[in-house]
Amino acid sequence: MKKYSGIMVVALILVLVQVPLYTSAQEPETVVKVLPTLIEKGPENVTGQRITVAVVAENIRDLFGFDIKFKWNTTFLKYISRKVTVPVESYPAPQPPSPYGGILHTGTAGDPIKVKDLVNATAGTYHVAYSALAPAPAFNGSGTFFTMTFEIKYQQWDWQGDVTFFFDFIEVKLSDTKAKPIPHVRVKGTFIMHGIPFPYPEKPTLRIVPKLYQHAGEIPTTAKLNLSIINLHPYWDLSGLDVKIAYDTRFIKVTTVSVGPFLERFNMTFEVMKVINNAEGYVRLAYSQILPPDQRPTPEGTGVLFTIGINATAPISETMFKIVMSKLASFPHPERPEPPWSGKPWSVPIPHQVENGTLTIIHRKVHPIIVDSLQTQIVTQSNSTISPIDYRYLISHEMIRFNATGLSGFKGYCNVTIPKMLMWGTWIVMVDGQQVTPRITEDSTNTYIYFTYNFQSTRQITIISSHVIPEFSTTMMFITMLFLGLAIVSAFKLSKRRL
């Protein structure tokens, strides 16, 4: 039997099982790529900014020449300059944005020769080819072929969407020292540009004015609220509107609606719809311009659209006068490609914002109090309807009573102002016979008693103090009787002397 050396046996086995002769990890694949692999710009205005990209080779072995055709997007980029980084001896340092130096080597025969170096800025292409001269050494490792600088010449509006394009390769040829092609993969560069915000003017606002309406007085009461438009820019070219305002009919009734001076000023007085519905609690108003295009004025500025008369029928801590639907219509502008027009030949909605109104209706009632010769008053402020104060038991039981009426399910409150000349000292507050804890403050003249309760239609309020005004009257009566007694005694003594 023929004998084989150990080396020959191992070699035979490796061939049969098709295992590579090296046992270390396989060499990494050669990559030709654009750096940075991703560039992202915007949404701020970046027109005129310059960017630089590099084309590099990573993990290449035995490179002796290259031929690269490169392309970019000419719609958005303007070519500025290029720099070929050959040979590495002339460009040993990193070539930003590449972390690598140049590529190919110089030799005793001289530097690598330029075969092609042609930029077509109109087409957006670059063709570059170089070859080393024997007996120069082959290039191994990672290096930079070239860098290119561009200027961003165009940026879309945000409504046109983002733009994505690529720095890409038309063709790449890499050759080794034997003029054989070097296998490789290619990684193109991605450029994402966000659209710059379109310079729309400020959106107008529909606002209930006053934004917070407060009334403190007798109930029912009347008031007027305005629906106003705020900061309407002529760009929006308002030509019509449709608005629905809702309210709580348990507290509010709408009595009148009149067209405001803003609509009159810009001839937007053609009534399409005017509805006051106090059963369901809403007002709906739709008005338009009807003038020919060459005669219609362009609405702008701030002003009153409508004045709405209301009757507040019951007190309430807070209720909304709310814009539940609003449409502002523009005049047609088919020449405008941007939203909301988008080139349409008809009227389109105008973007806007709304600000609702809040109403607080306080029942403020003054209650005259007459005790002997003293005439004063107690004042109540509440989100309830307060009855006249019953002070029949003021002298005999140091207390006053009244009723607070409101809608079930709401939280009631009452603030009672009591003069110190009438009642003072320690206080007890009762709601339907149950004691509650009030918040009591005072000054030199009055005591202020604040307390809350849950509505159950009508609640009976009782306020008791430890001292009331008759105590002053009794003291004065005692002093008067004392002086009167002394006077009688003196008179009696005087009469005895005369006898």
C-alpha cells in the first residue's frame, strides 16, 4: 500500500470536503460605498447649504486601478467641486466625511496615471478612472477614491412632502495587479430633505367675547355676547361662514341675533341661515358675500361678526357658550397649488381656531334688616337663587333663615355678608338641619360666611350667632332705668325735705 505524508493526507481531505485551506475567519467582503450613507436636512430652510460626500473602498485587497461612474440629483443639488485623493502618499490623512486617507500607491515609475476625470454638471454624472504604474505596490485596506461638494439649490414646501434621492453608482470597476476584476458590493448614499414650512399667515380665530362673562346681581338678567373674528389675514380671502353655537337652556335663553359691523363692512350680509333654537340650545348662522369678484372687498382684520342677546334665567357657577361647529369659506383661488386650495376652482375651508366663552351668573341679593330703630342689610352672593331672609327669630333665637334653590346635581355655594352691629361672636351654619363647616373671615365692619352644599332643588339655610343686636338694647335699657331710678330717689328725698 502506498504511503502518504501527513501533509498530503490533510490536503486530500480538505479537497474532498471542499474546506478552504485557511482556518481563520474569512476575509471581509470588499465594499464600495458613499459616506455618509445618510444625509438628512430640513425642515428649516437649507437652500444654499453645502454638503460633501466621499466615495470609499473598504477591506480591499490587491487594488491597482479603478473606473467609477457616479451620479446625483440635479433637481435639488448643484455641483460645486471635486477632489480625487490619489495616491495615498499625497493624502495620508482622513478625507472628511471619509475617515480614510487616499487610495492607490505611487512607485518608482511615478504616481498613478489619470485615465478619466470628467464632470457633467448638467446630467449630474462624474466619470473618474486611475491606474497605478508598475512596479508600484498594490493597495490594501480602506481608502478614499474622491470627495464631491454640492450646494442645495432647491427645497420643496412641507405640503409637497419629503424628498428622498440617492448618490448612486452607474458603474464601478476595480482591478488587481493582474488586471483582473475585484468582486465587491456597493452601498449608495441616501439624501432625505424635509420640506420647509410654507409661510402661511396666522390662522384667524373665532372667539366668544367676552371670553369670561360674569354677572353678580338680580336674576333673571340680560346680556349681550359677541362672536368675533380675530386677526384675519387677507391671504385667507374669506367669502362666507357657517357657525353653530350651543348653550345650556337651563340657564340661558337666546333672544336676539344681529349682524355685526365686520360683516357689514365687507358686504358679507347675505343670509343663508339664521336659526335660534331655545328648545335644543343652539344658534346657527350662515352668511355669504354675493358681489361680483371685481367688486367684492377682501375681508381682513378683527371685528364683530354677530351680537347675540341672551337672558340668564338662573344662577350658575360656570356654563359654556360653545362653538360646536364652524366653517370659514375662502374665495376660489385655482392659481394656488398649496393646501387648502390645491388648485381647485371652487371655495375651500379656511383653517382657523375657536375660543369659547364661559358665563358665571351670581345671584347677588341685598336683604334689608330692621330691628327696633336699627336699619341695616345682609348681602348674599350665590350660584343659587336665594329667597328673602327671614329674621323673625333674630332676637329670640339669634338666628336668620333663607332658602337656596338650584338644579339637582350641581354644587352650590353661598357667601353671606353680615354687619357686626347686627350679629357677631361664634357662628353655626346648618343646611336642612345638618351642621356644615363654613369659612369665616371678617373685617372691622362685617363678617363674611362662605359655605357649600349639594343641590337638591331647595335647601333651607340657618345661620346662628352667639350675640345679636338686642343685647345692646337691653344694656342701654338697664342704664336708662338705673338713671331713671336714681332720678326718682333724688326727687323723693327732695320732696321729703320740703315737708
